[in-house]
Amino acid sequence: MVRVGMTRVLVDGGAEVLPEVGPEDGLVDRAAAERPDVVVLAEWAYALGDAVRRAAPAAKLIVWSSDETSMTVYDPGAAAPRRVSSAAPEALVEELTGSAP
């Protein structure tokens, strides 16, 4: 249910959402080949974060908490992540677009 809700928020915000992929589906290879602007990972996939950042260093990486109350944002080239306490749909769209809702 969360996946459906997040997909709707992202699409409504203007993002292209690729089918859900995981490590067994070549997520890291796909990030390297497609060079996305943003990669959003569920908290359970956090372990893939470093590999995704190496594969697509220009991409912003957002790790969405499982309880949907916060997100950790890794900006390209930044040494440390930022925590965003409001994980409301508008906050996610703002991170994706770089503009206020």
C-alpha cells in the first residue's frame, strides 16, 4: 500500500517512476546505466545506498523511513547526509524537484 501511495505522489510531482527493483534485479547496475537524478530507497534497502551512490554519483539518494516520518537525503558530493523530519508527500516532492510546493 505504501508503494502505491509513494508512486502516486512521485508521479503527481512530475517524476518518472521505474518498476520496483531490488538487488536481485540489478538495481545498482540500472542506476549506473540510467544515471537518474534521484534514487528513492525504502529504509529496508539502506544497505544498497553506498553502491548506488558509487554507481550514480550525480544522483540525489533519498532513503525513506519505514514509518514514513522522515527521510535521509544524500546530496551529490556531500560528505554527510541530511535528515528531513517531515516526510509528508510534499516534502518528498520538494526534495525531488528542488523547489517549494
